[in-house]
Amino acid sequence: MKLIISTSLIIFLIILSNCTKESKSPTESSPISPTENHSISGKVLSKGLPVESAIVSIDNSSNLRTQSDNGGNFKILNVPKGNHSLTASKSSTTGNFTERTTLITVESDMTISDLLLPVGVRLFEPDSIKDITLFLKWSPTDAFDFREYKVFQHNTSGLDESTGTLIHVATQINDTTFSVINLDPLTDYFFRVYTMNDVGRLGGSNIVSARTQNVQLIKNGSFESLNVDTGYPDYWQAYSSTDGYYFVDSTISQEGNYSIRIENAPGVNYYYQLVNPQLIVADSRYRLSYWIRHDGFSSSGEFAVFMNTTEFNWQVQANTVRGPKPATDWILYEYEFTAPNVNATNYSFGFYFCIHDAGKKAWLDNISLIKVL
């Protein structure tokens, strides 16, 4: 009997010993390593003053982001050990923003005493707006590590470095003006200036916009400017198989003091002016208008206007006066057309007039060609 009790006691003690070993705490069995996360704190300043509500982030992570208080102070917790980028930014109510990115190495808790934001650039409203040019001006930054200004242009307000077209780079901190050229007439444009250092952006300006003015594509359309040597209107040329049928008339005019009088010419006759092809926007609408006065045509008489390219078989032609339509007063003719989508080097704008009845005359004045859409 004693032997049986002793054996049972031994088995119980073994089981108790095993249970005791399994119930040890994790700390006792496998100690946890110290944390590798740290805190980053500091103060955001601009022009020597604290910046309130600046956004401060690590690696642009939403989990490592905070705002500075009214004293410019910030603190970000749980920053992993290693190399990171620290970015502070501040946007204004006018639409511009300023920012600075600093590369840091985190090995322990860090304090950055002065995180300096440069002065934000303000882009002023465009000035001297004309048909194909305008003038931009912006306020300078005070960034100690300034590298350059970049000016971007776009056709909508969704303008940043990826959507806009870079049109100008200025490498002097006080070089804050730029004349924009080669624009399209009667078109909306949007502009923005970015400030850069060797690391990246220091900020972006507000976005401004302007609509260019309409351009009068026909120069001296009222024939008021006369060449001092020839007496003929500037910018105009006459072609005729027989000379002497185009005259400047100072006695009859629809506008100003002069008109062009065209008399009976049995041959082929043109009176024309070349238009700058850079001013013609493909697929845009244009309106051609002019005033004509004549003393009556026979059934074979006509007055015609055309606009064409010299390199492509495209022509807009408006035969406006045919047959016996006597007119003792000025009549306005208008015609709209869509410019072709071609890369022509020259657009020629020409008039020709042919009367087969002797003694017939016609007068032209106040010729206009403008973009309407």
C-alpha cells in the first residue's frame, strides 16, 4: 500500500513541475527589445516670426503629420530610425504656398530649433495684355538657398508642374518679370511661378489668368497709311496683267480719308495682303468683313474675295457681288470661315476685281479679318 502511494505522489509532482514551467511570463522567457521609434520636434519660422498652422510631415506620410501651434512649435511621435525627409509647408488665402524639405537622419529623439520657411511668391495680375503678348511680374522670395524661378503656362486653372508648360526660368532672385510672347489672340491663359532650390520646391505662387485681345489680321485695312514713295497704301500689293487699275481715292471713303478705287480691267487683277501665318489658329473661326461701293455691273461683272494658303489646296472664296446690282452707297459684306489645320508657311489674303464693261468702277474700304471663336 505504501508503494502505491509513493508512486502516485511522484507522478503528481512531475505534472506539477511541468505546469509550473509553462506558466512563466513572456518577460521572463523572451525579453522585448527597446523601441526603435523616436520623436521629432521643432519650431517653424518665417522672416524671424513663428508660423502657425504650418503642415509638418515625415516622408509626406499621413501617419507622421502634424500642425504647428501659435508659437510655431510642432512634435511628431513614433518616427522610425533611419533616413527621412521632413517637410514644412504653409498655404495662404491668396492661393500661393511656401514649403521647405530637409533631409534628416533619425537615431534618437531630435529637436530642430529653426525650420525656416521662405517668403511666398505672389504673382500679380498680367499687364500690357495685347493680341499675342502680355507681361508678368511677381514678388521675390527671400530664400537663402534660392536656385531659380520657374514660370508655367496652361489653358485651364488646373495648373501645376505636371500639367503646365514651362515657359521661363530665372536664376537671379530679383529677376521677377517676364514678357510672354507668341500667344493666340482672343484666348484664355493661366500662369504660375514656382520657386526652387537644389533639393526641390520652395513654394508656388497663386494662379493668375488673362484673355488676350483680338487681333486685326489685316493691316491698314482702311488705307489711311500711304507709302511716301509710291503713294499706295502700306502693306498692300497689286497684281495685274495690265497695270494702272488701282487708285487711292481721297474723294470717296467709308471711313477716314481714303479708299481704294478699282476701275475696269479686262485682265486678271489682284489686290492683296499677306497675313502672318503664326496669327492663324487652326480650326478657329474668323470673320472677314469689308465695305464696297460700285456704280453698277453688267451681267458678266463680279467682285470676289478669297483667302488661301500658298502651300495647300485650301481656299475660302466669297463671290459677293455679281450681275447688275447698282449701288450708290456703301454696303457691308461679312463672311465667316474655319481656318484649316495645316502647317502652311504663308496665308495670302487677296482681292480681285474684274469688270468687263468699260468705265465701271468700285471702291473698297475698312477691310477687317478677326478671330471670333
